[in-house]
Amino acid sequence: MRRILLKLSGEALAGEKHHGFDEPTVTVVAKQVKQLVDSGVQVGIVIGGGNFWRGRTSETIDRTKADQIGMLATVMNCIYVSEIFRSVGMMTAVLTPFECGSMTKLYSKDRANKYFGHNMVVFFAGGTGHPYFSTDTATVLRAIEIEADGIYLAKAIDGVYDSDPKSNPNAKKYDEVSIHEVIEKRLAVVDLTASVMCMENKMPMYVFGLNEENSIVNAVNNKFNGTKVTVS
């Protein structure tokens, strides 16, 4: 892999607390990403905001405002994780689709490519910058724009199942599944908008459990126990 887009779950980064940050968990992630960067892989990262906020957290406020709060949650996550990455020896940049003062830089493909060329890990924060679009959609959009070789989805669950394994002990896990089947069966990989974008732009996805030992490095090196979502 020359360039990848890594999607990290906000809840997964919160560890056992399920809210806020768990620094040991984030440090483990940082050390794995450093291995990839040191081997020559260019890494872009999107982080969800579920460890702080989800649009469904409140049933009383306007959906647009709720989504804007979620966008800011992802900015906080990216700034925090970026600093942990720096503490283990990487150079980073945080890009947003809207101005955040001096805290981030405004996103453009040219700027992202410039940072990749300087061996930096690039964080894509703030989603798409628009309400009604999830971080799943932002992940696929950025992966397509930066011409990533694939999307790596590090989740609390270790792959794609035909039903929810938390409620169905007999749920079947896929080793490989086509994006067409994901869309047809509404499998919970990414949301429908993101799935269709992957299909139309032939962007493969690799779904794996973040909590498995060395999971990110293994996934990128095709030594993982997760699910490959094919697009051919």
C-alpha cells in the first residue's frame, strides 16, 4: 500500500471508559501507525466523534446544530490524537473543511498532498463540513479525493457480520464480501451513502478490530482476521 485512509472509532479510542480519551489506547495506535509511516506508507486519518457526541444524543435540538456539534467533536479528537502521534515521533497536520482559527488548516487536496510529500500523517477533521453527512461519508470522500489505495476501518467489532453479533450469537462473519452485497443486505460496514460512493469509485475497504494486538499493522500487511470489502 502506498497511501491509506484509516478510520478510527471515537468510542474505540476511549477504551474501557467509552467516553473521552484513553491515552494508553491512543498511544498503542500511534506506535502502530509510526511503523507504517517508517515503512513508507502515507497515512490519512478520520476519527469519529462518538466518544463525545452523536446527532442522536439529543432529541430536542435541531439536526443541523446537532451535526455541527458532532463535527467539532471530531476536531477535538483529531487535535488530541495528532499530539499523541507527535509524542512518539511523527509529524502531523490537522485539516478541516471550515476555518478553526489557528488550530487547524483549511482542507484542500493540494495541501494534503503537500503534507504527505513531507512524510506527515494527515488528519481529516470536521467531517464533510455539512450536516446530514456522517464521518463514514467523510472517510470515503477523502479517500477518493487523495487517491488512497484502500480504506481501513478500525472498529470495536472484528469484521462484517450478517447480523449484529452482540444480539445474535450465531451471527456469521464474512472473510470477504462485495460492496454490492453490503448495499443489498444493508450490512453495517459504513452508511448507505458511503457504501454507494465506494461502489461507484471502486474504493476497497478493510474492516478489523482495533483492540486486537498489532491490528493496524497486520491489516495493512494483509495479515488480519477481519473482512475485506471488494469492489471489482
